[in-house]
Amino acid sequence: MYYAKVIGKIVSTAKYKGLMGKKIQIIQPVDMETGKNAGSFLVALDVTSSSINDLVGYEDGTEATWAFDGEDVPTDATIVSIIDNVNLRK
């Protein structure tokens, strides 16, 4: 699992049938140790009902489709958790 902050949302009236009813978010990967941005933003499907500014966990690649359990959903990234609290020991 990777970590990111939700920075925006996408609204689309014309979609591939496998994306119908799916929420699409824009996420910015973050380094959990420093809290700084870690790379370019991504477009991700959301199965958690996250909101802008939420810290989330996401999967990419083949694992991104597992959240949809057999549905034909074309995605490279999927938000699978909302992170409420982070505790790091150094």
C-alpha cells in the first residue's frame, strides 16, 4: 500500500461502462516519514468515500482492480483506505 493526499476530484458524464457509479479522485503521493510530496499526482478510483485533504492508502497496478471483486473496472490506482492517524517511531 502507498500513501497519498486527496487533492481534487474528477466529474465525468461520459465514461466506460466499468466506471459507471465509481468516484474518481486526484491524489498526491506523500512520504509518510517527512510528510512531503513524493512524485506526480495520480488519478485514482475511490472505494472509501474519501474527501479532499484526506490522507489515504492506495494500491496500484493489478492490485488496484482487486477492490472491485470481479467487475470489469479499468484502473491503475484505487483508494482503499482513509488514514485517521499516523504514529512514527524514530
